[in-house]
Amino acid sequence: MGNKEAYLSQPWLQHYHQDVPQTVAIPEKNLIELFDESAQKYANQSAVIFYGNKISFKQLQDEVNRFATALSQLGVKKGDKVALYLLNSPQYVIAYFAVLKVGGTVTPISPVYTSSEVKHQLTDSNARTIVCQNILYENIAKTGIKLDRVFLTGISDYLPAIRKIIGKSVMRKAFSQFEVPIPKIVEGEGFYQMKELIKKTEPRPIEVTIDPAVDLASLPYTGGTTAQPKGVMLTHRNLIACQTQINASWPIIEEGKEVVLAFLPFYHIYGQVVVMLNTILSGGTMILFTTPDIDEILYAMEKYQASTFLGVPTFFEYLKEYEKTDRVNWKRLKMITCGADTLHKTTLEGWTRRTGSIITEGYGMTETSGVSHVNPLGGSKPGSFGLPLPNVTAAIIDQDTNEFLPVGETGEMILYGPNMMQGYWNRDEDNKNIFLDVDGMRFMKTGDLVRMEESGYFIFYDRAKDLIKYKGYSVFAREIEEVLYKHPQVKAVGVIGVPDPKVGQYIKANVVLNPEARGKISEEDIINYCKENLAHYKVPKICEFRGELPKTDVGKISKRELREEQDEEA
């Protein structure tokens, strides 16, 4: 069997859970059809619980219809890009489905973006309409962009009366790194209060014909950990495919019965698809948090008897040491899932020792509609992000020649399946380089360095752009980071390559120590530790202690910012 055939034969299928099909049929519907079906079927069940305020599917559908009607009456039409600049809230869910109902495309913007980052996304996406948290509007104004329509909403609009007082504390937590903005009453042509529109508009949305395979539902932007964010074109069918594939891979999940903690941000593809869309379209209940307050989350897990828990590595790393973690019976949950970044071995082992439960790791990108791999239930393999979803084919190629590599060798992962994006928005050159035709199948290059074991399990090594070239050696930053994370006094680490004309790149470790170790452990101590545990060419030349490392808004260490900081110092 040749290298290509070894992947196309899909060896991972033999390790699927017995209840997981090898392929699934993707519904020939659009997201609004699925939303309305779910709302009708589970009309009296709670779709969202927001700090005690219960919103039924019937109420949610009514408010979606009212806001969709208002949008169309005010000129939003099929194909328009509508930006959502919102914290997690019922308004996010309402606006998301309302935009889809009028045939528009949602482009989510991170609430912690600066005005320049907001300007880039608004300009690049050509969004002329925005639904905006009132406290965030000042950032819109600073862009200098004149929008056609601005819909403003306050975080307290859906808080129960007894809890409206928490609005300010929620904001302080959400903007922990910034000064809490003060909401301003903005009036004038083109400005509307979302709450008032919903209240006064009859729920009579126009009917729009949507082609699930062609019409874009979402235009999220990549996280920008390695380069300038790019718009990712996701159709209704892309998102429905991913939701269908996820549910097929998790047969333990029951339609209409799950209670899901929704604290992952909805502007991120993980929160948008795996949490919000999957829960709502499956008739589940979201316990919705505007900001991930750990005490609130742990309390809600027991109060509402959450059935699943979806998190990111930094959250699990914190929880495994948190004093109140034991208040939750983690073994009761059907599934505990981790995604969005690498789950380090020390975090996984520490979590299992502390809670007696297993974290199921998965893998996905914005470009894969959120997910492409998950570990099978009952067959989770530590160190692996699992097996491709049903209908997904994965392979490993040489990133320079595009030749298929033998199984077991590390190279760039490519993916094929119905959940893969259509391409990058307005990036023709990037699209020419990212897609690869293989026997009539349109594979997408991920930019991630991965290997597949004979069994079909996939192991992540690094982002291709994070690979360090030192004196002709290829050095994986993650391998050095894994060693450093084993040091008992290392709290966080980010390894980068620094350009050098003599050696290509030298290795620099940016390290955050535990508070009790600061001033007691030197940079030389860390380098000596590396010498004891790594080959000589993998040992960092420089170790720099820092108080914290720059992170993306889902807690992923931003190598791009570390490199930019290094360039500025050079």
C-alpha cells in the first residue's frame, strides 16, 4: 500500500465506538429550518438560563422572529454581513439566528478587540450593520467607519430584576485587563435599541430562500496567533455538517436532554458551533455566562446538574489546582471535553488525579467549522487529539513538496470533509495555496505539524509557523514546552525561534514561574534543566522570565505577539 492509500483507507475507522457510524447523512436544510424545528419540538423547555432568567425555546423563537422582522424592515437583506460585537448573552443568540433568518451572514467580533482590530474586521468583511454591546460602542466610534445601522443592547437587559446589580461586577470580570467602559446613550439616525425593537415589532419575518451549500451563514475571523486575522467562509451546510458529525461521534449525547455550561465565548468558533449551535439545534439547555467566573460555573454545575463540560486547557490547568473544584462530582458528567489548544500531559494527569475523571481531547480550527477530530468515548488516548469525525479524511504531507509521507512521520496535516470552509474571504492567493486536489477531493492544508500512528490516532506537534530551524535541525517548540511544563516551578511557557544569520534561528523560552519560585530560581537554572532533559540542539539559548504571557481571547498563548515583541527589541 502506498503512502497516499494508507491514509485514504481510513485506518481510524476500526477504533470508532461501536455506536458511531463511519459516515453520516448531512441534512439538506439550512440553519433556520433546524432552529425552527427545535424551537417547535421543545417549545416549553428552557433554551437559555441566564443568571437565573429562564428563556424557553418558544420565547427565544418569538424574539428571533421579532428582531429578524425589524432587521428586514430597516434594510438588512440577504447576503448582507452583520457584525456581532457582543459578550455572551441572550442577545447574542437572538441576533445570530435573526440575521440568518433574513438571509444575512454573521461576522462575530471579539469583545476585547481594540478599535484598530475592530476596524480591520469591519472593513475587510464589508459589514455595514452591527449589533453592539452599548459599553463597546466607543470602540466602533474610534474606527471612524460610518455604519448604516447600529443596534445597541445592554448586558442587564435580560438579567432578572433581582440580579441586575451584578451587571457591573460581570463587566469588571469581563474586562479584567482593561478599564470597564461606561455605556453611553447614543441617539441619531441609524441607531436603534435592540430591546425596544423586539418589544414593539410584530414577529412576521419575511421568507428568504437559502441554499445551504452556497449561502454563507458565518464569517468568523481566525485568531491571529501567527498572522493577521482572515475571514473564514462557512456556509449553512458547513456548520450543519459539523454539528451532525459531532453528534454522531458522541452517541452518549441525547437530544432534548442535555444541560450545557456556556461560558466559552460565542465569537470563537468553539463556543459558536460546539456549544451554542449544537445545544440549541439539539434541544438542550444552555446555562449562559457572560464571563467565565469559576465560582459561578461550579455552583451552576451542581444546581442545574450539567451533563457535559466543554473547556480549554488553561481552564483545566486552573481548575485542577482550585480549592473548590472538589465541590463538583466530575465523574457524574457524561463527557468532559477540551479543545482550542494543546492539552499538556501534566494538566491531563493532574486533572485525573484530582477529579477521577477523564478529559476527552479534540481538535479543530475555524476553517473546519470548529471540529475535525475527537477521541472516541471509552478509547481516549493521552497525547492524541483523536480520530477524524465521520465523513472526514485526514492525511500527512511534506509541507514543501505536498508529497504524502509514510504513516508515522511528522508533516503537515490536510483535511477533506463537508465541514471544511469554502475559503478565505477576499484572499484569492491564500486560497490557491491552501487547497490541494487529491483524486478529485479538495483537501485543505491546516498549517499544523502532525503525525498519524498506524492505529489512525493523530498526534499534534506544532504549528508549521512555530517550527524552529536551528543549524539545519528542525525543532518543535511544543517539545521544549512539554519538558518545561514538567518543571515543578514553571507555570506557563512560550517558546519561539529568533532569527539569527549564523544559525538560522536560536531558541528562546519565555517563562512564567510560580509566585513562590520568583527570585529563587534563575534563568540559568531553567536552561540547565533543559540540558538535562533535551538534546543539545533543542536547548534554549535564552530564557526570559515574565510576569505573564500574551494570550488570545480564548487563553491560547500568542506566539505572534511574542515574535512581534522580539522583533521590536531587535
